[in-house]
Amino acid sequence: MKFAIYGQSCQTITKDIIDRMMHVLESHGSAVVFEDRYYQLLLENKILEDRYETFSEKRDLDQSYNFFIGIGGDGTLLRAANFVKSKNIPILGINAGRLGFLANVQQDAIEDLLPLLFTNDFKLSRRSLLSLDCEPDQCDIFEMNFALNEITVSRKDTTSMITIETYLNDDYLASYWADGLIISTPTGSTGYSLSCGGPIITPETACLIITPIAPHNLNVRPLIISDDTHIKLKVSSREPQFLVSLDSGTKAVANETEIHISKAPFTINMVEFPEQLFLKTLRNKLLWGEDKRN
């Protein structure tokens, strides 16, 4: 098997994670290829000594890779989608961060779970993504125009609210007076949307979530819509620009820009092990049922 390895930073636990992971992969005769910048970081921190092949965004992954492993937090896994794109390479996350809904393989479980990749004792969870278009076209300022978690519009350089005129399949929905608006996938329902009062959605549900950020009208609530809905947003503000965020990447665009959001034409495959399914992760991360009365 052939594995692509990616991370964004080195922490105190990185060496132990790399050592455990490499022991499992190499003991199964796997080919291991590191993302170029992460590889240089590992060399600088003396975490790796042997030489390995590398890949980068400019040298796209091909279909010869069996798995893509991201080491870090959920932000690392969101970035991993930019490498995999529409190639259907399964993504696995080893958690070196904190909460970790996507990167759900813990450090002490590496030796137990990674061997399951070689015996096919796992399932693939197909995750939908959001695609972004703009009129006039200003979306080329983003390296990629899709998001795994959410696309957000928000205010820039002001404490005043913005107005977000919202259309669903060209039918007028509402004008939100708020600090911003989050359009989230089910995967992103446990992220920014959740912190703004949005619902938790199981990952493969065919829906999207519209969640206002600090709305002026308190009767405005998150809305769940079908994921085949085309969403159009028109933003007005006291400032000449507003912010558009795709997952962790944020850019400023002009007020007259129309934002068009729809489901991307491809999905991302996330690896789930029997001991690391979404519902168990949900209970563990949010401490459901941990009340002493239970």
C-alpha cells in the first residue's frame, strides 16, 4: 500500500505519533510519501532521519495512493481535502490537536487502529463539500473554491451589523441583520455553526445548515435545507468590503459581489473505524452522559 502523510506543525507529541505510525506502516511493507513542507519540518526537528519521497500541491497526488493520513487537528484535515480534491483517496486523521471530530484516531490507539487498514476493517464516510462562485468573479482569490466544513460571510473593519439578503433557488428567504451568516455541511455542524447555536447533523445526511451569527432579531433561528439547494447571498455594509471564509481561509470582497453557494460535484471519503464512529466521538468529545446523576 502507498500512504501520503501530511501535517502543518510539530508539537511535543509529534515524534511519538510519527514513530508509532511509521512502525505500523513499515512493518506492513507500505510505501510512505510525505508532503514536502511537513517533511522539511520533521527533518528540522530531528523527528525523521531516513529519506523519503515527497509530494506537494504543485505535484498532485495520483490514484496510486491508497490512503491520505493527516496528523494534527481538524484544521489539518480540512486542509487535507485541498490535496485529495476529487480523487477519492480515503482520508484518515491522527489527532495531535484538541477536540478532533475529524482527526479522531488518538495517539495511544495508533497501533490498534492503523493495522485495520490492511484488513479492510473500516468504513468510508462520504462527506459532502460546498462550492463557491462569485459575481463578478472575485473567488479566484481563493486557492480552492470549496469547503468541507462551512462557507461564512461576515463583517469587516466595523462593529456594525451587515445585511445579508438570502435566496434559495432564486426564491427570497430573508434579509439577515447580523454579524454574519454560516452555510454549513453536516460535517461542519460540529464546528462554527454549533458554537453559534446550530444543530448537530450526522455526517452523511443530505442537508445544509444556514446559521446566523449574532442576529439582531432574536426570533431568527438556524435553518436546515436540502443539500441540492442553490444559495445566493447579497451583502450590504457600512464598509466597502465584507469577509468570505472557506473553512479556515478568509478573504475580503467588495459589497456588490454576489455569493453563490451549492454542493460540490464530488465528496471526500473519511476513514471510520468500528471503535471511532461519529456517535461515539460525539459522546466522548461533548461529554454527553457524563453527568454524575448518570
